[in-house]
Amino acid sequence: MTIEIEIFKQRAEENLNSAAVLLEHGFCNASANRAYYAAFHAAMVFLLRNGIPVEPDHRKVQNAFNGEAIARRKLLPSRWKEFLGELQDVRNNADYKNKGVSKSRAKEQLSRAQEFILTLLPEIHP
């Protein structure tokens, strides 16, 4: 495993754990943010492990994940195609909208990120 892969794997795990702790303490917006980043870093690890070069850029990672990993190589079912974009939309609401996200929405965001990571990186246990 390359150092780059290991670093992003550690970040995925750290962000996932952070999202859980933040939610537990009522920090819903921060939890939603960290849940997205956990999934984002997991997607990067998945891409790199499968020989798909990618830069740590949101649009580039989503395009490589949706286009190369899912549509072309069929490494995952198509149900994951819009997943990162959906998580990013919630993160954007948490970070930039006046209302932010509710506790139930943050909990859902965390749950979805956990499912995604278990699918891509089963060695990480949420």
C-alpha cells in the first residue's frame, strides 16, 4: 500500500469517528461535514487501490468514481453513482446555509457514510 493510500485511509477513519463523536455531542453541522469527508477520502482510497489516478479535488474524485469506477469498470453497482454528490449537498447545507442540518439529517448522513465506507473499505469498522 502506498503512503498516499494509507494517509487517505487514516483520514477516512478519523473523519468517520469524528462525525460520530460530534453528532453524539450535538454538533450536527460539523458531524455532517466530517461524514462527507470520511466518504470522500474512502472514495479516493478505493480509486487509488483500483489503479485509477485522482487528485484530491471534489469534482475530480466524484467524476472518476462515477465515470471510471462505476460506469466504465463496473467495480460497484450503479446505486452508488450519485452518492458522493448527495453527501456533499448535505455538507454544503451544513457549512453554508443559514439553517444548517437537523440532528436527524446529520444522523442519516453519518449512517450513509458508514455504509459507503463499509462497502469500499471493509477493514474500517465504524
